[in-house]
Amino acid sequence: MAFPADRPRRLRRTPALRRLVAETRLHPADFILPVFVREDLTEPAPIRSMPGVVQHTEESLLDAAGEAAALGLGGIMLFGIPSQRDEQGTAGLDPDGILNRSIRAVKQHVSDSLPVMSDLCLDEFTDHGHCGVLDPQGEVDNDQTLQLYAQMGVVQADSGADVVAPSGMMDGQVAVIRDALDAAGHQSVPILAYSAKYASAFYGPFREAVDSQLQGDRRQYQMDAGNRTEALKEAQLDLAEGADMVMVKPASAYLDILSDVADISDVPVSAYQVSGEYAMIESAAANGWVDRRAVVLETLTAIRRAGATNVLTYYAAEAARWLQEK
């Protein structure tokens, strides 16, 4: 059937009709809020390259978590920033370190009303800024790093994390962490694997957010932007190793990858709308070039439409409030 009998505009005529036939909808439970908590802060510290986002104190973190729970968000992802770093990232293994004690505090504060997720990586804790320990040649030692990841996973689960999220892109990380969790009695703690994490220029503002010590780049272990088939291999490996959820990062510039992964995955698929994506929207909106609210909701809709079950986004709380207004 063709025009004039076929008129797709009929179903776009009113807001109510458009709502009736919408193929993708947003809900607060679709959003996971990434948050940064910094040791020894006395008041929240604004992140210059991410207007509206802060490094939290341990006290203000609880306020953010409480709000996230009240808004019905899908989860909160914690990133810890220690006051002291070393080559091994030992602050990340310390049960009383900033990340693990923050997990305990947030879990106690929100109980089961909000899934508490923890970033499982060494980059915030090492004095060289890499996601693992270095060998004598200065390269990241994959297998030595896995042993530390196993310890981190157990400590985070012991601290109360509902979900652990290995983000370091080490080969075999999901299997090693799964084995360690199970051996420690944490068979019920799921793993959200950063499966297709690209070596992206969109991470720039995040480096400020976590006070990264990185010199150079992470291209030896994060994926090359031009590769598509490789993302499927990475996701399939993580699924075979027991990942309960998988992730694509960044989101907006990798919607093809997100769609591909969603097509082959039999578990939920997350996407991370990263710091650079956030910063670009904020910059354009501040200059009056775009409608901020409309662009935020459009980009989140696009990420969901491409196949994301949920989205890690710094707009999580604000977008949830907008949706409740509607």
C-alpha cells in the first residue's frame, strides 16, 4: 500500500497518539547514576569540565544515594578517589579504603531500595593511572592484575556491593572474579562487565573527575575505535565467562556497537553515556545552541532505542525528575 492510502502522519497528529505508538520509552529505572567520592573532602568539589557534577564528600554521597533511591533510579555506581596512591593500587583492596567504606555506608543508607554498584578497577588507586599493575617493561601485566581484581571483587562484595563492575578490559577478568566471588560465598553477587570499552577521547573530563595520574594512554588494553567485530568477540567471551550483564562504553558514538551487542546478548546490556558526551551537551546548552532538556532526553532515548537495557548517565537524577513531571 502506498500514498494516498498509506499516511504515516496519521499516528503523529497529537501528543496522545504519538505516546500511544511510541516504540521506546524512558523510565527512571533505566538510569544508573555514576558518582565520585573523594577521600578527605570537607565539602563537595565541582568538576570544572562537567558542570553540575561534583566529587562528593562521604556525607554528601549519602544524600545523592538517598535522592537516587527516592527517584526510583536503576542503580548508583560508585567511583572512589583515595588520598594516597601506590604502584599496586592497594587502597582499592583496603576494606576500610574510600571506595569500600563508601559502599558500606551507601548500602546501609539505602538498604535494598537501590542497587549499589562498584567500579572494579585499579586506575583510580594507582600512582601511574593504569588499570592494572605494571611489569618491568612498564606495560600492564594482565595476569598479575587479575589476581588483584579477584581480591577487589571479594572486598567489594564483603562491603555490601549489590553488583561489581570490572572496567579494566583485562583478558579473563570476568571468569577470575566470578570464581573468587563464588569461593568467598558471594554466588548471588552479579557481574556487570565492561565488555566493549573503547580507548576513547570522550573520557577526557572523567580524568579530571577522578584526578587521574595517567601519562600516555590505555590503547594496549582498551579497544580501537575502528573495530566492530572485535566488540562482539569481547562480549561473547564475557558471556561465556559468566557475565550477568555486559556494557558498551562510550554510548552515543558507538550506537552501532551497542545494537550489535544487544542482538547477540542473552543478558541485559548497559551503555555508558560518558563524561565527554555530558560535557558537550552542557557546553552547547550553555551557549544557547541547543535545547538542553530536549537533547538530553533525545540522546537517552537513542541509546535505549539502539538496545541498551539501562544507561549509566550523569543526567540520571535530573532526567528522572523530568520524567516524573511529565
